[in-house]
Amino acid sequence: MSGSVTNPTTQFTESQLSAMLVLLADEDPSVHSLIRARLEAGGDAVFQFLERQRVHADPAIRVRVRELLNHRAAHKYDNEFLAFILSRGEQFDLEEAIWAFTLTRFPDASIAAFRAQLDAWAARVKERLLPAATGEEMLLALNHVLFEELGFRGAEEDYYNPANSYVNCVMDSRRGIPISLSAIYLCLARRLGLPVAGIGMPGHFLCRYQTPREEFYIDAFHRGTLLTRADCKRRIAQLAVEYDESQLAPVSNRRLMQRMIANLHLIHKERKQRAEADRLQRYLIALSR
């Protein structure tokens, strides 16, 4: 007799679940939707069965099973990210926030692997630093590794691709928008012990290295170009925006995440992708508190 998979409201035998897997891959949307709904209602026990089907021999079943598992995981990570941003202040851990947000969209992403990659890149920069290196020399070494050796660039040809706002995607493609590239720069700078902060300049996001003796603004979108405060003021003037000192002040990690997610929200809203826009809107409301 087949074993059964149960929860308080639903009971399926192993043979029933196996039959439902075949129907899950049916090309008829109504059949697929019905079976998906029944499986989702099955609770933890059914999902434990589905976990064992990640490597199912049938590619179509394998894809649908992973969609179900990822959808459930994304819901879990959605709640965890909301709890994270609601329970912390302005200066929460940026990298922790980035990876928590990443999992809401890519629930099967290997966060440990991405962290290890950042560790390896920072170690590569350290190998090039002399003990008495100036701030400019340290930034140039970081820029050389990130933009010359690793090939990171601004995504000029596909700027509004949502993937350009997710740090894991940017690390894979080596293409991003100013704020996502700056986020990677900040993660590496922290590993190197460099006093670098995010700068939410109007129309563009930068990083700033500052000590009592040196100050540089870093344009990660343009391969780490080093700018002076005067350069930044000229850029602001070109936007026909009246200059204010606050425009070149560091932003908190909370405001950096808010701006990053706001960019994504606008993209999905303009594309009329309501479900995704609504999901991001919930994060923006939580971040605004």
C-alpha cells in the first residue's frame, strides 16, 4: 500500500502525488493551475515530497516543481525581508539587507557563494596595496581590479533591465546601474577597511572616500572615475538643479535600499507588471518608516 502525505486538511498518497506531478506539466493552463493550487494547499508534507522531485527525470515536471518551490520560498523570504527592515534603524547592515532582498526575487540564489566571491575580490585588491598607500592609490587599486580585471561596467545599452538592480545579477553579468554598482563598491570597501559611503546625488548615485586629508567621489557607473566636489557640483548644475550641500552628503543604508527598490518599482510600474510593482511597493512603505 502506498504511503500517504498529509496535513490537517489534505491527504494524498504517494501514487496520487506522482500522478499529480504528470498533470502539473500539462500544457493546458487550466489543468496546470488546478493541480498547482491543490499542491499548494497540501502544506509542508506535500512540499517535502516536492523537494525530492527537484531532480525529476522529466524536464517539464522538474521546471514546474522548481517554480512551485521557488514561489513558496519567495513568500517566506518576502516576510523575512519585511521583518528585517521594520525592525532596524537607518544604518542596518547593507550587505545583509542586499542579500535578504535578493532572496525575495531569487529564492534559490547561493548567498554564501556571492559573499565568498566578494571576499575573493577584496583579497585580490589587498594583494596590490602597499603598506603606506594613499587613499587615491587604494581607490585606484580597487578600481583596477573591479573595472579592468573583472570588467564591471555601467549597463548603458540595457539600463532599465530589472536585473541591473539586483546585486547577484550584476555580479554575474558585470553590468549594472549606478546604485547597484555602488553597492558592490561599498561591500568591497568595507572588507578593505576604506572609509567609503554612498552619495545619493540627484540623477546619479556615487560613492565617497573621505579622510581628514583626502576626499574623492567615485563614479562606479563610469568605471570608478574619481571626481572632486567641484566636479559633482558641475554635474548637478548640468541638471538645472539648484545646488544644496545635502545633495553630496552620505545616505544611510536604509535610504540606499529605498532608492534601489524605488528604481525597480518604477520600472515594473511603467511596464504594467502590477504584481511585481505591488510587491516592491510594500517594501518601500516599510522602508519609509
